[in-house]
Amino acid sequence: ILHTVLHKLRKTAMAEPPVVIWEQEVRSLLHYRDLIPSLEVALGKFSSRDSAEVIQPVRSTIPLQKHSGFMGLMPTYMERDGILTTKFVCFYKRQEGSALPAVQASVVLLDPENGNLKAVMDGEVITATRTAAVSAISAKLLMRPGAEVLAILGTGKQAQSHYTVFTEMFSFKEVRVWSRMREGVERFIQSVGGPVKGCASVEEAVRGADVIVTVTGSTEPVLYSQWITPGAHVAAVGACRPDWRELDDVLMKDAIVYVDSREGAMTESGDIILSGAEVFAELGDVINGSKAAHRERTTVFKSLGMGVEDAVSAQLVFDQWKDKK
């Protein structure tokens, strides 16, 4: 017994001090070619509901009423993979043209055996990258073959990360973008370094589009069913609160709706809660083969983001950082 106690004390005492991995280094270490296969495996594990694979409660939130925001806490434990993480993320409803960030996030990686902190890393890059990667996975599974036109509603960081991964993974002939502010569209076109058509209205952007990504800060619907070509795929990323919307009721009820987490969607998604739409499946169900991918129908993937996505991303960053060192 004494030997065991001393061994554990020695291990704790010898634990290396936590590392801090800043934004630019996270960006240099996190690549879609590595992340997407890891996320597909993680989504399948989550949907298997095996507690030895993933333990992830629904995100808990604290309102920041004075600042028109809220803080979310997203812990995850992957027992078989030996990954224990928590993300702290603050969301804000900013005024148009505000210079303040809409999202701020940090991810902490811990040793599940000892409980000591292994790393603290920038969470904004992880959030933007893994969210875009999961949206791309949804398109890979659900968009119809031969898709040619991509429309992006929104021009913030999530719009940029989605543009990057969607143009890397797929061969769209045309990419369109819309924002409420013309300056946002111009800034987006200049920043992405690829061919993009700026659109003056949502309808102009989505008419005839095969894939539509909504990454707006809207609290009311901006995308309406009558503008969408039957069989289009929508990756709905904004509206992460139960009283926020991006899509109208008709679209939500007519489409086949997929989510990352059923529990999360029924708690946090205003698009689902307020429309009364039925959730058909999680992406992990499609990956596991337990639910069908209805490519021939109009599909909506409602993304809310999950702790397991952050956990896989953070572990990948940490492993890459160790290899680099």
C-alpha cells in the first residue's frame, strides 16, 4: 500500500507544468486533413451512447445580461482515449459594426488520472475550425452528388473557416456570400483569396444553391423555404439559443433534420424548438449506419457544437505540439 501511495505521489510531483498554446500556434497545428477523420470517429462514438467512449453533458450556461451575452461550459471525458477537457466559451449579441468579438473561448486539457492541467489553448481557432469541419462532414454525408453552388450567409470568422474547408473538400463551381453590411461582403471577398460572388440579398445568394451555410448572428429567420431548391443541403450554424432563429418554420418542417446532439438541439436550438420540427438523426447515426442519409431530399444539419469536438481537436493540437517540440 505504501509503495502504491508513494508511486502516485511521485507521479503527481513529476507532472510537467501546463503549457499555453496561443492562437497562431493552434492555427498552425490544427489541419482539416487530420481533424476531419478524427471528428467522424468522435461523432460516431458520441451517438453510440457508450459512457466508456464519451461522457458529455449538455452545455451549461450562465447569462451575462449586462453585456448581452452568456458563458457556456462544455466538459467532456473520453475514457478509452484518455482525454479530459473543458471549454469555456462566451457568446455575445453585438450591434452591427461592433469591434468587440462575438465569441471568446479557451480550452483546457487535463490528465484524467491525476487531474492536473496539461494545457491551456486558444479556443476561438478550435471552435471555428472544428465547427466548419463538422459542417463539411454533414455536406459530405447529405448533399446531393454533383453539387456546384455554395452559398454562405454571414461574413465573420465562422464564414471564413467554412469557406476554407468547403473549398478544400469540394469542387464548387460558384461560391456566393451575403451579409447585412456591404462592407462585410467586401472584406470577406478580399480576405479569403478565392473566387466569391457578393450578393445583395439572401434570396439572390441561395436561389439555385446546392449547399447553404448559415453563420449569422441573427435572432430572427433570414432563410426562407420558398427560395431554396428542393434537394439542397443547409448547414445551420448560427442561432445557438432557444429563442434565436435563422431558418423559417416551413423549411424546418419540410426538410429532413439532422443534428450533432439530440439533447443539445432540444435544449438550445430555437430553430428546432420554436418550429416544432422533428429531429430525424444525429450525424453520428449516419456515420454508424443506423440512420439513412437522405441526399435526394432537402436536408438541414443544425449545428450547435459539442464538447467532444473540442476534446478531439484539443488532443490533436497537443499531440502535434509535443511532436513539434
